Amino acid sequence: MKTFKELLSSCDWEETLQSIFEKTESDVLRALGNKKRDLEDFKALISPAAKPYLEQMAQLSSQLTKKRFGNTIQMYAPLYLSNECQNICTYCGFSMTNKIPRKTLTDTEILKEVAYLKSKGFDQVLLVTGEANKTVGVDYINNAIRLMRAHFSNISIEVQPLATEEYQLLIENGLHSVMVYQETYHKQVYKNHHPKGKKSNFDFRLETPERLGEAGIHKIGLGALFGLEDWRADSFFTAMHLKYLQKRFWKTKYSISFPRLRPHSGGLEPKVAMGDADLVQLICAYRLLDEDVEMSISTRESEVFRNHIVKLGITSMSAESKTNPGGYVVEKQSLEQFEISDERNTEAVVTMLEKQGIEPVWKDWENNWSDVKR
Amino acid sequence: MSTLVIAGKEFKSRLFTGTGKFSHSLLMEEAVLASESELVTMALKRVNLRDEKDDILAHLTHPSINLLPNTSGVRTAKEAVFAATLAREALGTNWIKLEIHPDPKYLLPDPIETLKATEELVKLGFIVLPYIHADPVLCKRLEDVGVQAVMPLGAPIGSNMGLKTQEFLEIIIAQSNVPVIVDAGIGAPSHAALAMELGADAVLVNTAIAVSENPVAMATAFKMAVIAGRMAYEAKMAPLKKQAVASSPLTNFLN
């Protein structure tokens, strides 16, 4: 079987983009009518030609999501452990060019943050770090997971890409999911935005989901950072990545995230804007492509947008997030990765969901069922 | 209508229900009560076994309701056995609905891991009800290792497509020495009635009730459909006539 790198290198960015823009109304109607949809249908559904069919897409997406996931939304919280970073990323507050004091949480500090999230009801946590291999390497992450596994039923990470054996070690200690966003599938644009540090290696990042699949991870989160390149082409390649991985690693679950560039310290303006209607179209297109993929929406998005999108295909959301290490209790003013938009507290988000007849799900796994070392 | 007996326990209702996908636990409780179901399955992964006030369990404490914990989410026999053991300790029931679906997409059950886990769980004293594909041979193999019922699927779980596996369900029902509970895919009361007319001992319905606009009314509709289907089965249905009876029979000369 070809690797995804080989598959991607056989695709031309401009041709792909053009083929999306050339989709016609009849392509859209065919895609809407199909029982099972493929990547060509997905192209039609994210194309400008599908814009007049947005309501129909939203209706279908809403029905399919309800059938598969019920009237529920999974709740999680991010927990930033460190903002130390040796990468230069043009869009990120943690970029090493940003000369601001850095913070890495100690065990005691981690447990204080954990206690706060537990008091809010969270049982699913996403650990986030920058990339600083000496201080926040795999040993640090492993220690954090071991500290946390008695407190959370589901532990995910969003950290630097690791080796297969390193993932295996973390899985043995209680890791459930890994989010690894490609940022952009355009190799040259990727290089422009990641000029220095380990993250500048496009291929190593691209191959990360395959290493995760080989390590036997439960769930892989994919996505592109919208604003770096054309969102339609990046989403098409994300969808292609998803379909490739599903066939090869059939025991793994997948989730998609939709980060749009947010203001941050040392900020970058989006090259290609993505409006709210575009994001709705994209979320619905993913649901029509794949009835089972999980889709997550973070507090990057506004209150109003989140209130409505929870009915249209989304399956999990965060609330009350802080994007700086120690942000909940320990050091509220430390350097944050980006500004969040929906600043409501957890209780307010839960009330919003319940008013719409959606049950927030706090727990959906037992981390001690896996072959975890005890 | 005859009573259903599984592992020595009598059930007046032949409709089993689930607890997932409801918009609120209170609504789940009302729907379960309206269904008059006496066996209700819930995913162990959703329940906090260390919390006595767990929201799901709190809504299932009725004398008529027996809990059927399930292992949804596990991918191997080893994980399933571990989950079942924890459930028995925490919930005080040795009944387990064994669900091993390593494929997170269609949630189709793994027959090999299921057989392995069943063997072990039976030895550990569990009453095992395995969720399986409508595979007649697998049903017999599971019977051989001591299951108390089999739960073949009608269609992929949550699909509401009805009895796509009807031909195989009929073989299973004809051959089985243990109760056959049609699980997964039942999307409408008519599907449930059909399963009962075919001779299934019970059906398990969750998504079709939970995701309906009115779960309580839908639970009632399923209750009635299951009763109607079972009564029809016990009453023996009139034979299906595919052709008219000839007015000059060819075998008249034998008289």
C-alpha cells in the first residue's frame, strides 16, 4: 500500500483547487442524492456551486449526526502544560521569536489545574505543549499522563509529532487520542510558515498519523489551520488523508477540527479568509462524506457561532478554555497561544446545550480498560 | 402471550431498550418506563462506576428495570473481560451484554474476539449475551461455550434500516437452543413486529426511540408492536398463498 506522502505527492495543488472550483450545480445535486459519497462528491459539496444548497446540506448533516451520535455533545477541556517552544511558526503565540517569559508546569502545578477542571465536571482532557524537546520531551509528557490518569477517563494530547515507539509508551501509560494538525498540506506554504525548528519538517509531520496508526492509538485528530492557504484545497487533502487512514488503520477512530486563525501575540493576518458560511458548509460536507467521523469545535469560535453549530454536525466541544500554561489557577497571566472567542464559563455552555435538547457527555471511556500498565 | 425466560429469569416484556443518544437522562427514564422494558442496557464507558450518584444509573433505579451493562467501546476480548469484571464488582450483576467492535465506523462485532471473551466470561460465572453478526454458525459455536442468549444484528447499529439480515435471522431462530434477541438496526415498530413474527424471542431497540422527536410515544409504539408481533407468532399465521388453487388438480386421479 502506498504511503500518504506518496499519494499526496501525486496530486497537484493548483489542479485540485481548480477542479473544486469547476464543480457544477449538477455535481452538487448528484452528491446530495448519493447514498454513499466519495471524495469527488466532497469536492462538489465544498465548492462555490454548493452555496445555494447550504440549508439542504445543513438539514442532512443534522439528521445524520443525530442518527449516529444522538442528542449529545462530548465535553472536553484543554490543559496547557508548557509554552516553551523551539519552533518558529508565523501564526502562533508560542513561536520562539516571541520574546516573552516561558512557563512549564511542575507536578504540583499540574495537579492544581487538574483539580480546577475536575471541579467543573471535566473528565476528558486535552494536554497541549509547545515543542521543547529538552524540557518538555516525551518523558515530561509521559509523566503528565501518569499523573492524570487517575483523574480523567480520557486523555488526549496535542504536542510535537513523536516516534512510533514513543507513542506506544504513552499509550501503555493511558494515552487515548492524539491531535496532530498538518496546518497546511501545501508543502511550500508550510515551509514559509515554519522556517525553523523541528516542525519545519513537512514530511515528518505528514507521516505522524501513520505512525500513530501503527502504534495502535484509539483516536487520531486531523485538521488544517484555516488562513494559511485556500481552505477548500486544504480541506480536500484533509478529507483524502482521513479516507486513506480509515482504510489502512480500520480500528482507529478519527476526528476533525476546524481551527481558524485567531489573534495572538505577534499575530498574522489570514491569507485566505474563511467566513462563517464557509465553515458551516465545510462541516456539513464532512458529515455528508462520513457519517461517523467525530467533529470538534473549540472556543476559538464565537458564542453565537457555537450555539448554532452544535446542531449541524459537531460532536464535541470545549468550554471555558485557557490557552496558557497555568491559565486556570496557577499563573493566569502567562503567555497564551491565541485569544479565545467564546469566553463563557462551563455552566453557561452546558445551559446553552440543555436548552437545545442536547445532553453534554462528560465521560465516554474508561482509561483502565486498555492494556495500560498498572 | 408466553413469558420469556433467560438464564432462569422471567420477562413479561420482550422489548429490551438502551440508554444512549437521549437528549436528557430524565427523558431516557420516561421512555424506558413507557416501553415497559424490564431489561435495559447501558454502556459501561458512559457510567462512572465510582460515583454512586451517577446520572445514568440514578434514572434506572426502578424495581421493574434490570440492568444489562454492555462493553461498548472495547476492541479486544481482554478489554471486554476486564470491563465485565469491573461492572460485576460495581453494579452487582453478572449479566453482561458483550459488545466487541474494533471497527469504530460501522461498529460491527468481531466474531473471533467475541467467541474468545464469551468462553472466558462463562467460566468466570457471567451470564453472557453477545452482540454478533447474523451468523448461524457463530451462534451455534457460542451456544457450545455456554451463552444464555444470542443477539444477532438486523442491520448496522444505529442505522434504522430494519431486518437486512432476515434470511440469516430465520436460520438462527430455527436452529437456536437459546433465546434469540434481534439487536441493532431496528428503526421502526414494523421492523420490531416483523422480527417477533419471525419467532425472535425479543428485540433490543435504542436509537429509534432515543432519536425520535417524541421518545416516550415512540417507546409506547414499540411496546405495542412487539406485543402484536409476538401474539401473531404464537397464534400461528395463516399460510402465505403464492398461487391460486387449481380447479382441476393434477393429482385428482389418486383419489
